[in-house]
Amino acid sequence: MGAEHTRMTLDARALLPIAEQAVTIASRIVRTKLPGVVTAKGDRDMVTEVDYAVEHALRDFLSRETPEIGFLGEEEGITSAGDGLMWALDPLDGTANFTHGIPLCGTSLGLIDHERSILGVIDLPFLATRYAAADTAGATANGRPISASNTDALQAAIASIGDYAVGKGAEAKNRIRLPLNYQLATRVQRVRMFGSAAVDLAWVAEGKTDACIMLSNNPWDTAAGVLIAREAGATVIDIDGSPHTTNARATIAAAPKILADLVELVAGAEKNAERTA
């Protein structure tokens, strides 16, 4: 196991420059291309021509540079399979924000090794900020080291929550989200909703916020941000408190000193949702 971990660490560090080149391509497209045709993917869910343009460009680039690594994109799924290693791309995280001219959006590219994130790059082009991390190598924002918050009390914490669910089954999924919002509002200093998983996790990593709670876990949304947050010193777990993997039901990242209280709060909201179901 030790030898395998060393291999993954070396691979992640070696592949970081390639991931950064890929995200530079994406950033150029996002900054210079208009949304174009907006296509409905479902109830209040959409995809733009920019989403597709970024995904196509990065799939092609990464297939040339790393043909042995699989590729999973949000818009077109798995387009190639690798032996345990897979790129996970959200070409434009925060599409709704992007179409409304809200700058909280960007590209999220992670590398997964057997359900575990080992590399991540997030580029927020309209905020001129790029976050990057490789396994055991620390996390950076625009090349400078970053670290998660040292906040030790919920009442001093700013916590962000993920978007409410839309589409099929949204009512059931939101049954926990609504009481969770209330529980947070009564306990933390402020609650925020940014509309981008990449922003949620990157800002926990940078210490701008103290926690984020997303009651979902799509690998393209979380693979990069989870690794960046971990490398910055945040703790990232599933809703049951177990370590976060690509199979986790939820994504909770927080400053270590407030994690226990945050888990208790989420558990309380979940029990309340079950009682009212």
C-alpha cells in the first residue's frame, strides 16, 4: 500500500502542469466566447455552447497528452476509460451564473485514482484566480500557498450550501435542504449560496469561508475541489462522517475545529426531514 501511495503522489505532481495547460485552454474559451445557444437538460437545468466547447477542447487535449488516462465530462459522460485513473471535468461549473453574467463560475478539472482525488485545478476566470493542488503537495491560489480556516466555533463561521435540487425527485431531495438551511441560519454567523461547487470548495480551501455543505456528489463537480480543500487543511467527509470518495452521497468540507458540531447539525436536519417525510 505504501508503494502504491508513493506512485500516486509522484504521478499527481508530474501531471499538474498538464492539468494547468488544459485549464488555461478552458479559461480562454470561457472568457472570450458568448454563451450561444442555451439548451435545457431538464427542469431549470441548462447547458451552453461554452460548456460543450470547453469539454471538447479539453477531452481532445488530454487524450493526446495522457492517452492512458480515462476521461469523464459532465456533458458527454465517459468518453474514454483508463486503468483506475480518470480525469473528471466540469467544463463550466456555475452555468446558471455564467448565463446571467454572475462571475462565480469556472472550470474544474480533477484526477481520480480508484475513487480518490489526487489532483485538482479550478480556474475562476472572471475572478482572475486559479486554485491547484496535487496529493501531499499542498494547495495554491495563483501560485501562493493557501490554508483553510482556523475557526473553532460555528457562531463565528461562514458556511455555504449547495444549490437546491431541481428536476425529477427535487421535492424529496430538498426535504433535508430546507431544515438544514434553517439549522445553519440559527447556528453559524452567516449562510451563503454561491451556485458553484468549485467556488464552495475553493473558498473553504482558501479560508474565505469556514465550511460548505453540498448534499450531492457528482465527480465532475467535486473531484478537483475536494483535493484542493484537503491539501489546504480542511476536512472533507460524506454525510455519515466517513472520508469523502467519488461514491460519497454528500460533500462536506470544513475547518477541522468546527467539523464535529457541523456533522451534528447536519444529522439533526436529516432526522427532522425523515420525521416529516
